[in-house]
Amino acid sequence: MFLKRCGRHFLCSSRTLSLVSRAHIPKDVDAYSDVQSESAGRQTSSLQLSLPVVIVHGLLGSKTNWNVVASSMSTKIRQKVYAVDTRNHGESPHSEIMNYEVMADDIVEFIRHKRYDRVSLIGHSMGGKAVMTVALRDPDVVEKLVVVDASPTYSKRGEELKFLLEAMQQLDVSRIFSKTQADEILREDVPNDMIRNFLLTNLVRSRGTGRFHWKCNLSILYKSLPTMFDFPQLNSTFTGKTMFIGGARSGVIGDEQKGDIKRLFPSAEITTLDTGHWVHAEKPEEFTQIVVRFLTR
């Protein structure tokens, strides 16, 4: 991909951006409908139904997981929607520091770099905890908040995620010659097709050598799991408009978690869809409909 250096900025294209600085600004894909232009996303228009939206993926995910939903959402709200890669994921820089405070810093820096005063934030799982941290620490930049299958509590999915990372680390990618081969080997430990295909989105070929490698920073993510399972202790609340969308079959947002949600996010609405953990992927149309209704009212 052609890179253009401009000061500290490395622009990959009109739709992809990265900034090398102390804060790791995630690369982004802006998804927007034909009624939007690059400049229109930063201006008030009678056509626009909400402020710009930034979407943050979960652990081992990437911006590409949200392409379909982001495009549909952008068309419906007539506004810019950004799906970003967090540090140690996708195209964003790798870092030995991985916690929700620095991830929140990255997101705020991204918003400022895009020259927005306020945006609506959507985050799934790990991304949900990251956007909650932004809202609690920097509420002035958040118009509305949508948290998808995450809560401000210790995650019950810890052992499952640890097992998945271990399965990925045990795959000897130096001996892999195709994704089909990788899929067959990984199937022994991860028989669920949807989860296995999700993990394999991180397996890519190097342009120089043609060899496969994991795009995400597996070693740091594994080391950081205890921090990722937990949630920062913040003595603040976010009183802005907030929606929590849980997967009814995931068990992430249950009666136990609702007390903590209401304590930190007193205006929160809590709803569920008949899905597992990947709510937006399992029922994209229903999910998009709920979020669009929330963002535009």
C-alpha cells in the first residue's frame, strides 16, 4: 500500500489513516453512504440524523469484522461511521502496553485527530470496555454510548478466551502453506466453525516472504488477559444516553451485572437479542435496527 509521510502522519489512502505518536491512533475504515462526502461528515446538515460514530471491535477482532454493519448503519443515519483497529490488532501498531486506560487514550486521540468535538461510540466485548472507559474518563467527547455484550465487571468468558489464544499460539504458522491447512489443524481444538473462522481472520501472508503470520500481537494479548478480563476502578459515572445490548445466550449481561451497569451508567437502557457473544454478527439486521433507532431519536 502506498504510504505518504506528512510530518508525523502516515496516510495510506483517503479512507485509511495511522498516526505515529505516543498514543497509538487506530487505523480506520470510514463507511458512509453516497449522500455523504469526506467533508460532510464534519458539518451539520439537515440530512444527517446523528453525530459521527466510532466502532471498536473485541479481543482478536478487527475493523473488517464490522464492515457490513458499519456500511448499513452509515446509510441509515446519513453520517460517517468509523470502524477502527485497536492497538495490537489489525493494522494498528503493536505495543507492550495493553490496558483499557491506554486504549481509551487511543480512541480519544483518534477523535481529536479527526477534528470532532463529540461522537457516538459503539464497542463490542473488549471494545465495549474500552468505550465505557472513554465515557467515564472523557464524557465530553461522547454523545451516545452503545456497549455490545460487555459489562463494567470481571469477564466470565476469561477461560474461553485464554483457551482460544493458546490454540492460536500452538499453531506452528511457519509450517502453514494455506488457510485451509490452518483451518484443518485448528479444528481439533476449536470445532465451532464460526469461532474458528473468526480467529483465522488474523492469519495473513507476509507480502515480502509469502509466509503466514498472525496479524494481532498474540504474545502481548495473552500476557494482558488478566487486565482485559477486568475493568478499571473509576470513581465517576456517565449520565449520557447509553444502551447495553447483550446476547441472551452468552451470559455476559445478567442480573449480577445490571447493578454495576446502572451504578456507573444511570441512564442505561439494557436489551438483549437471541444470540451468543457475537451479537452484531449473528443478527446483523436486528442489531443495526436497534442501534440506528437509538442513535437517531
